[in-house]
Amino acid sequence: MTSFSTYRREWFSNIRADILSGIVVAMALIPEAIGFSVIAGVDPKVGLFASFAIACVSAFVGGRPGMISAATAATAVLMVTLVKEHGLQYLFAATLLMGALQIVAGLVKLGRIMRFVSKSVMTGFVNALAVLIFMAQLPELIGVPAMTYVMIAAGLAIIYLFPYVTRAIPSPLVAIIVLTVASLLFGMDLRTVGDLGELPSTLPVFALPQIPLTWETLRIIFPYSAALAAVGLLESLLTAKIVDEMTDTTSSKSQECIGQGASNIAAGLIGGMGGCAMIGQSVINVSSGGRGRLSTFVAGSFLLVLLLVLDDFLKIIPMAALVAIMIMVSIGTFSWRSIPDLRRNPLSSSVVMLVTVITVVVTHDLSMGVLAGVLLSGIFFAGKVAKLFRINSTISDEGKHRTYRIEGQIFFASTEGFVAAFDFAEPLSRVTLDVSGAHLWDISAVGALDQVVLKFRRHGVDVDVQGLNAASESMIDRYALHDKQHASVAAATGH
């Protein structure tokens, strides 16, 4: 658990930068939340209220300070069918169950699964996300007035050049203010935030979903909730790991699971959709100086202030300013070093990275890309480890007793090579299998040892298995057949 002093430092050690970066993020959340509401087929306020609740609650109970969580595309696409077939109230119920499942995942320390995500998958994840972020801006770049491109270019110039003047104010915030003022002064006919749709004008209301509490309801929402929980946690844990690297700090992945769960329950209770961590907005936050929990809280709370108090200002912000910020995020997120590394890295690592990127870009599903990358990494790893064993043998002076010395890792991927390493046709009276330098990992390994021993015995050869370590011997005791067919385990292993 985080100590009180650590928790207080995460809130108040970076107050000024956290507040300013949180304001920038709040503005960047609005078009995203509205867009994701459209994807899910719900009113814009469902996404906006969700972003407010998820950001504020995760600031208190999340495991990764400075990370931004809100309504996201990754979860929105999973809601479409549920909303269309059963309605909004079922979406709220599914969001509550999603949060409960995520809390359970945190309590059972499911965050530890991140250790199985390789660097190649992480690189593919961020590169694919950078591509998706840029692609999401294309509707604002195609078929628009020429002045839009001028404003976007000006916004990018401010974002990249203003830090040379001062870093006291986040350059994305300066870009928003300057471009908004310029569009008003020169009367530019540009697309604004107000053109995205009607913004909510009242506070969200606490309410339980109006659905029957029956097994039939659970049967309907559980598959959606389970999928939402899994995808939300996957993206959140990956984003947390990226923010860890960007800030050179560590975070509690299991606590983040709990934080995501609590945040989604809060969203469901005020009429919001489920969400998760957002790498784009998290990058904006970190790049603007945000490091602590305060930045996440300010992002969520200022979003509500913008919607209810400063909506007149919010509506006139040109979309060109927000597009410029998201292009900056896309450029900053992409791992440019990974391009020359394609030739320098091992082929398997490069293939994993490219498969992750291609899968995400084609499916627009981050979880599918990551799962494909993890699966491929596992296959390549198993292939490498399968080669990490060797068998040497010596024969007695009379030529009737051969001793095989086996070293390395024996598991499902290496069993074929293991069995093929023995000469069963050699005329022998006795064989000793010395496995003191080996480890049997699974029942496939036990089965391979069974196959070797029984095959020798069918040729009339006595077999002794020697040197089993405690873990391997335990598996032999439970699963091996050759001992049961010949003698006791003690006699067969020479113990």
C-alpha cells in the first residue's frame, strides 16, 4: 500500500504544473469524449459525464499518478450492439459490472500479467496508437477550408517553439488560446467544438440503472462487461507502463486495476459509459508537465467546469487547435527509433512489433494487436528455449551400457527433439538417463520421458532415471507411466 507521505507527495509536489496540464487535457478530452459517444451510439453527455467521473475518481484511487483515464474508443466499440439491442440502461448496468470485475482483477493481483508483455509488443502498441491518433484527425483535415491548414500549422509551430521562450505555461494551452483569439479577430469560418454536438448544461444525476434484477439481465450484460473489463485493463496497464517509462517512475498495476474499476462504477452511477486510460491524453499531460494525481483530478473537474460554466468559450475553440495538439501527440507517441531498429533488432522482435502495429491498424482494436503480439512473442520464445537443451552420451567398455546426460529445459516445445536424440536400435542391455542437469516443466516433458523409457524397455533394455530434481520428481510421481508399469518410483529412479 502507498504510505500517506507518498500519497500526499503525489498530490501536492507539482501543484502549478499539474493544474495547467490538467486544463490542457480537459480541453483535449471534449472532442474525444463526444466522438466516442457517437461511436457507441449514445448522447454526447454520456461520454462527457463518463470522462469527468473516471478522471476524478481514478485520481484518488488509481495506481499511476499523472495518467489520464476517460471514455475511450477501445471500450466504445464494444458497446454498440448492447446499446442498439437493449438500450442505454443496460449499458449503465454493464458499466457497473465492468467496474466490479476490474476491482476483483486488482484484488487478485492481475496487474502482474504485464511482465509477459515484451518490449517489441510495447513498441508496436505505441506505434499503432500513434497511427490511430493521427487517423482520427483525418475528418478534420479532409474537405476543410484552406485556412484550417494554416491554423493547424500555426498551432504546431506554437506547440514546438513556445517552450524555447518559457516552459512556465504549457505550449498546447498557449496554442488553444492564441488560435481561438485569432479566429475571432479575423472572423474565420472554421469548424469549432460547438459544431460537434450539443453539450450538457446540467449536472449529472446519481441513479441506479432502471433494469430488472434477474438472471436474464446478468446473462445479457455479463459478456459485454467481461470484454469491457479485459480491454479496459489491458489498455490501462499498457498506458501505465508507458507513463512509467516517460516519467522514470514506478506504479502499482494491481491498484490501477482497482482504480479503473471504481472509476467505471462511478461513471455508470451518473449515466456515463465505461472507459479506461488514454495514452494520447496521458502523453499530453506528461508533456505539459503533469506528474501527480492533481493533474488527473483537474482534467476531470475542469472538464465539468468547461461544460457547465465556460461552455460559451468552449464552443468557439477552433477544432484546428485541438487537431494540432493531437498531431503533436501522434508524433511524440510514435517510436521513431523503432524504424532503424527493424534492421538492427533480431528478426523475431521486428516481426512481433510489425504484427502488433498491423493488427491494431487493420482492426482498430488495440487489444487484438497486443494479444497477437503477445501470442507471437510466446511462440518465438518457446522456439528459442526449445533449443536450450543438449544430450551427451558415453558407453561402457563392454559396449552394453550407455549413459545419456541430459541438460537444459524440457517442455512441450522441446519434446520432439528430446525423443529424437536417442538411438533405440542400438544393441544395449542397460541405459542410464542422467537428468541432474535438466528440468521437466510440464506433462508434455513427463510424457516424452515416458516415451523414451518405455521405448527402450520394448527393445529389452533396462532403464535407470537418475538425478531428478525435487520439482521434476514430483511431476514424475504424479503423471509418469513408466514407473507404474515397471516398479516403484524409487526403484526406477535409483533413489
